[in-house]
Amino acid sequence: MGRNHCPEEERANVAEGLEGLRQQILAVAQRHDHELRPDWKIDYGELEPLIAEIDAVFSTRAHLAQDFPTRWLALKLLENEREARRIIQHHLHEPGWEKLLETCREKIERYVQSNTDSPQKIIASKRNEYAEQIEQEVVFRSSRPRRRSDRADRIFCHPIGGLFCVATILFLMFSLAFNLADGWSWLPWVSKAGTFEWQTPLGVVGSIFTIWIPQLLDSWFALPEGDLRSMIYDGIVAGVGGVVVFIPVIFFIFLLVAALEQSGYMARVVVVLDRLMRLFGLHGHSIVPMLLAGGVVGGCAVPAVMATRTMREQRERLLTILILPLMNCGGKVPLYVLLISTFFIAHKGFMLAAIILISWTCALLAALLLGKWFVKGKPSPLLIELPTYQVPMLGDVLCTAGLQCWEFIKRAGTIILIANIVLWAAMYYPKAEESYATKVGRMFEPVSKYAGFDWRDNVALIGGLAAKEVIVSSMITMHSIEDECVDGLAVHLHSEVDWTPLKAFVMLLFVMLYSPCLATCVVIWRETGHIKYMLIAILYTNVLAFCLAVAIYQVGKL
């Protein structure tokens, strides 16, 4: 392939010339003249002798070597890929395949014991070097975008001005997300009375679950009053609807975050905050998992914990994993939207920015203390490449936001659905006396009252241990909202004497900080390889949340 001259680097960002590139790749791959075909073999340096040893073992099995390139299979085994082990077991039916795998494992273990870098790290590093070599040979980059980016970075990456830019951009982003979702009525809709009106996206989704779905169920099934009807309407429709109704807010947050990522600005956030992170024993690369977990509201701790695999140092990885539950994941957003829109309507953007600031402050202080008590050491230096600024592609941004919302909806249809049915059963049985949920809630009330929480709040928070999305739907059921909608819950809370802006703020704070959800706990255990880190995450988050909630509530009452 020749060296391609591209006068404007942005052409690659809009997929111009992509079909020609595909045809060229296909033509090279189909060449039969071996002298003209490029050599795609990567030299893995000090790992080559081990690759050759494993390759030689596989080459002795003719039917395995016939179906798969044995060098490729050896590399996959060194990367500890489950698919490689499955292929070997599938192809080696005769006795002795266990011994073959054991032989390969012994060779790998001997290598790991005598070398500092793992095979996975060496393979990834050599592949990156090879990819960069190919890029340098075939891609021409115009210097104009780079010069423009360098000029912009004088502002966005400034030690002081950069922090101001981060705060301003995030504040404007979330103000826009809230206005698009629930501030501006810009979607055409038909009301219950059959009249045309303009609605907010949040209002449209809410009316679907509170009006149209119940009407359809009544017209199709006409279920009589009883347990089955209560489970379907109160446990499933109202429960899942109380979570899915916040999809518009989550979608616009994901949309704007994806736009910032594609623009290249998120890499600047890593650089700007790296100096601050080091004061607390963390690393600039810790920011990426923290953003994935909801560092700017609307993420998930599960993929964020798995994303820490790319971090080199074990100490920084463990510290990052332990503080990820303190980020504002998408499951917490429904409660944030409910309470902020109910008690802080005039300061929505400011309150959300304050929540982000409090979350990061608590996470950094937790990292400082955990680093002194459980995970000791010093952070390694930051190495990162700053991409040139790009105009985000609308299709890619919409696709990213849509996929993330779909993951949220799948959780609503699985974990959240099951949790709501269990909570419904706990709140409705046994009928002859107080429900199980009421008993559990009242059992914790002598302690939780110091944070301002009554037994109904306790039940909702216990449900949040399975998934934070369940909290709002539990509150709808616990407060016996007649129309079983979020708007009805908001009106009810605003009219209750016990629910004040102080209690709303304490509830926001507690939900932000308390125990990670069940899925996150399992992933922390799996990724760290020790149950103790999962227990540490559960213990310190609950202690931090309760102590801070009690302190603010008691001081606030004065």
C-alpha cells in the first residue's frame, strides 16, 4: 500500500474514502503471489522462545494444526483466552489433551516466575508498536489540526484555567440535559382527553406508563381486583415505569458525554485532573473508570471496574476499584431527578453540579484514607496521548447514547423487574398482619431516624441494595401513590411535613454514597480475586454514607 495524503485530517472522522480502503485491504488479502503479500508476523521479542515452545507442542497434533494456525493458538493461550482453551479441548478428543494443556501451563508459569512483565502485557505492547509502525508508513497527518489543538490546549489544559473550564462545561452540559428532558415542552403528544399538546420527553414517557399501558391492559384482560392485578399494576408496571420514565434524562446525559468524548475533550480532563488526583494517591488514568462509573452522572460501576484492567499498577487499580461505587451511576439518576425537580426546581443545574463535586470529594478523600490503611504505595507517572479536537459525528453519538440507554432498559427488564416483584410481595404479605417489608423497615427505624429516614425510606433503601433504580419505584409503592407515577410521588413528597429540602438533600447524599449494588459487589470480588476488597467496599461506603447523613441532618435541624 502506498502512503495516503489527506489534506484535512477530519476526512477520516466522516468516513470519507472508506469503501476504497476496504477494496484495497481485500485486494491485498487475496494476493496469491507471496512475494507481493506483506509480512504480517509480529515479533514479540523476549516472548518468542515461549511462543515457539507452545507452537511446537500444538504442531504435533495434526488435526488441530490443520484447522487452526498453531502460532495464533499459542498466542491466545498466552493471553489466557477462554476460547483458546475451548478450541483445544474440542479438537483433542483422544486421551492426553489434559496433559497437553498442563504442559503449556507449566511453560507459561515458568516464564511468569522469571520475568517481571506478564505475557498479556508484552503481547499488547508489541501489537501497539506494530500498529503505530503501520500508521506512520501509510497515513499522512496535516499539521493544521494539531496546531489548532495545541492553541486550544493552552486554555483547556491550563493548570488553573483548565479546572475552571471543566467545571463550566460540565455545569452547562447537565443544565442542557435537564432542560431537553424535562424543562422544555418540545414533543407533540396526545393527552388523555384526546387533545393535541406539547410535552416534555419525560412527560411523554411518564404518560405511557401511567395512562396508556394501564388502559391497554384493562381493555385486553380486564383483570379483577386481587393479588394478580396488584402484582401486575403495582409491582411490574408502576415499578418498572418508575425507572424507565427517566430514560429521557439519561439519554441526553449519555448523548452529551459521548459528544465530549468524540470531541477529544475527555482526554484533556484526564490531564487537567491528574495533578489533583496525585494529591490523593491516585493516577490520571483512574479518571477514565471513574467517568464510566458516573463521574459526570449516568454510568455504571460494573463496566468501570472491568475497565481498570488496563491500569498497569496493581495498587492504583485496587484503589480505583474501591472508590468507583461513590460515583453517580445511572441507577441513582432517577432519584436525583425526582428530588431535585421536587425540592430544588429553581437550582437544578447547580444542585447536579454540587452532587458531582461532593461525589468526587468523597471519592478522593476515601482514596487517601484507603491508600494509607489498606493499599499502600506511590502512584506511577501519567502517560497519555492527546488527540486532536474533532467535530463529533451525530450518528456515532446517537448510537453510543442509544446503546447505553438500551443497557439501562435491559436492567429494568431483568434485575429491576425481579427486585420490584420481590419488594411488592414483601410489602403485600402477609395480609393478616403487618407486611414483611414494614417489619424490616421499622426494625432499622430507631437508628435511621437520626438521618431523618422513616421505615418507608428504609424499605426503599434496602431495595436499592439490589439495584439503585429500584429506590424510586419502591417509594411509589410505599407511599401508596394512587396513579402510581413519578409526578404523583413528587406532589406527595412535597406536601408531606417530614419531607423538607434538608431531608431531600440528605437522601441524595446517602444514596450517592451507600453500598454498591449486588452486581458491582460480585464484579469487585471477581476482578480483585479477594472477597476482602468487596467487604471493604461495602463496609466503608455504608459507614461513610450514614455518618455524613446523620451529621448533616442533625446540624441542619439546628
